[in-house]
Amino acid sequence: MKRLKPLFTILIPIICLYSCSKSSNDQQIQISPQEFHAGSYIQNGDTLNSKNKSNGRSIKGTLKAGQTYYLASDYGDATINAGDTLVVQSGVTVYIVGPATGPTAIGTQEHCPRMVVNGYLYSLGTKAKPNLFTVQNAALKSDPTKDPQDPNNDPAFKGYWGGIQGGSGSGDIILKWTRFEYLGGLTPASSPTRATLDSYGVYFTNPNANFVLEDCWIYGSHDDMIRVAGGKFEIMRNTFEKVGFSAGECVNIKSGSVGDIAYNVAIGGTGNCFKSANAGGLSPQANMVCYNNTMITGGYRQQKAGEGGSLDFENGGRGLAYNNFIVDCAYGLSVLGGSGTTPAADTANIKYGCTYNYGDNTTITSQFLPVGFISKVQPGDINAGNNTTPGANNPMFVNYPLPLPANTAWISADYMGSYNFRLQSTSPAIGKGYINFAPYAVVKVDKTFGVTEITPPGTDIGAYQTNGTGNQH
């Protein structure tokens, strides 16, 4: 006959489970989930690169949450080798240290350190605890009290470090809630690790891997801020500020690249904010779905007529573009029909509309459809065509002065400051978005190994939705 266990032996674990799940004030204890890590933790305060400029230093493992690390100028690169992984947990600071005055001109400075990725890189900041890559010496940083300032004297464009450079066979690069500053460092021709004279801020170039840039803030670059020259990408809810000294896009999409660019804010870019050009000879064809972005005062430091300031399709590039703000940019949405040695965009596979143009003066409004390009007025456009009255249909941002002061301040209005590009309740942009299309969604949704969320097309124009979705900065 089977013996029954005493009743108290059954009740004790039940009582313990109940009582142990409560605190003294009868509130359930909340245990924070452990952050993802790979391999060993790298020691707090470590310098991630090496004095050996020829070989640099190989790094792998985890930069631990809340700790501080360094990249030293005049040192070699910090390299993640093929098959290796570097994880940057939340609240990490990486300081670029060493330059006495910083680079001053092309070819005059010593090697600027880069983070070279041939393996996998995950920077997993959070909204509460973002990661930060910046210059340590405050005296070298741009002084926000001087904005707007002459780009020739603004340290934001000098490029104190070489940024993140992905190799052609790299694994995924996943960057979340991370602030990057002073990117695109210049390297002299004598540098043994020199790939190009001008490093892009973040460079990704593997068509078989994934690139995610979400909820990041990227401040100051000498050339392109982001160049995707091959890869599946999701670029969502980021802020781009002070991009490119005399050339350079916020995001430049080349051949082999397919993905989405949505809910980003770009202010003061030199070239285009977002560009699709099928240069590079890789497969598949350059293809971007570009929707619900806010572009402000772009294109004034670039000399290419018609190409610079907002959105650009050229050289076999294709894609979709809907629900975008283009405010006081040098040129509106550009579709190149073929010009000189530059091939035409893939016009058969480009669709766009519901573009909200705004311009303070006739120099701007006469280029809503850039002269010499084949862009056309589309359904849902606001201030369509080149005969729009300057100042018409003010988008009514929460905090941004429109019209800008009459002293041509838009040419140097490349900073965020305290501006707020959310919409007032009476904005004419509310409810004017087009949503009957789908993002490509080529990267899986995963809080660590993919995109956290692919925010669908919004009913309001621009990066901020009145329901609280979209850009979170």
C-alpha cells in the first residue's frame, strides 16, 4: 500500500514559494534580467587597442555594463577577428584619448584608432543606460554654446577616431541605444593600417550579414556617417547631427544592400541625408525603403548641384520613399535620370509620395523638384512643385523657429540643441501619411541578435508620431 506524505511536507514548499516571492511590503520582487555577454569580461579601464600600429590588438569578450574603456590615438586598431564576438553591455563608455589638439588637416596627424570588425559586434545600450563612444578631452569637443558655428572651426567635423569599420567577411554589427561622436578620423598615407584616407563613421560591407542601427545618436563626422556597401540593414529611430565637412551622407546605401530607413532625424548634413546608389558591383541591387524621416537644413556644404540635402536615388539605385519631411534643405527628393558619367536611377522600381516640403525662401522652394533631375510631383505631396510660396504650410514643430532668421542661418543650422521636431496638435502634417506599403523587414526581430522593433509606416508625416511611436530622442 502506497504511503502518503505528511501534509506539512507538501505545505512547506508552497508557503515558501509564496512568501519568498513577496517583499516585506507585500510587493513582488523584480529581478533584472542578466545582460547578454560573450566570453570573458574585459577589465574595467582597459585600453582596447595596442601600440603596435602594424597589427593593433585583437579583442573579444564583453565590455561590462557601466564600465569605462579607452581607445588611444597613435595606437593601432582594435580588431575583432573572424569568428570572434565583442559585446558592449549597457551604460559603457569608450573614450578616445591621446590627441593633444586633434587632427587639423588631411595627412597631418598620426593614425586615428579604428574598431575593425571581422567578427561580430553587439553594442546593446538601453534607453535608460545608453552606451557612449567619444573624445575624453573636453577641450577638444565642440562647444554647443557657439552653435551655429563655422564648420571650419567646429571640432565636430575633425574626426578624432576612425569609427567602426566592418570587413567584407564580417559577421553582424548590431548597434542599439549608443551615442557615437567625432567619427571618420583621417589617416596619413604612411599609416600601415590605412584603408582609405577618409574613414566613414560606420562602414558595413557584407551582403550576407546583418547591420542594425537603432535608437542611436551620431554626432560629428568628416565624411559619410554611415555607409552600407553590402548587407541586410535596418536603420531606425536614430538622430544624425553635424554630418560631413565638405562631403558625405548621413546614410549612403551601395550595391549589395537591402533594407529600411525609418523614423530618423537628420539635421545639417553636408550631402544627402539618405541615398541609394548601386555602385560597387555587388548583388543584390541597392534598395531602400525610406519612410517617416525628418530632414532639416541639409545640403549646404556640398557643391554637387541637385544632389545633396535630402533623399537621392541614382546610379541604378531603387526603393520607396514616403511620409518624409524635407525642411529648408538645399534640394528636395532627387531622382537622377542620367547625367554625365553618373548612370540614372532605376526609375522603373522607384516609388515615392506624401513628401512634405518646406522652404523659407525662393532659393529653396525652387528646388523642391531639383532642376536637372526627373523627380515629379506625387500624390499626397505637401508644397509640391517649384512654385510654392516661401513659408507656406509651416509644419508647426513643437520647438523650432520657422522661418529661420533672414541672415541665411539655415546654412549653418546643423545642430539639435533644444529643438523639438515633434508635432503640435494643429500641425498640417498630422494624418497625412501613407501606410499602404510594407517595410522590407529583412533582419529578424530579436532584442539581441536582430532589430528590436520594425516600426511600421506612420499616419503622420515625419519621425515623430502623435501616438508616441517613432523616434524616441
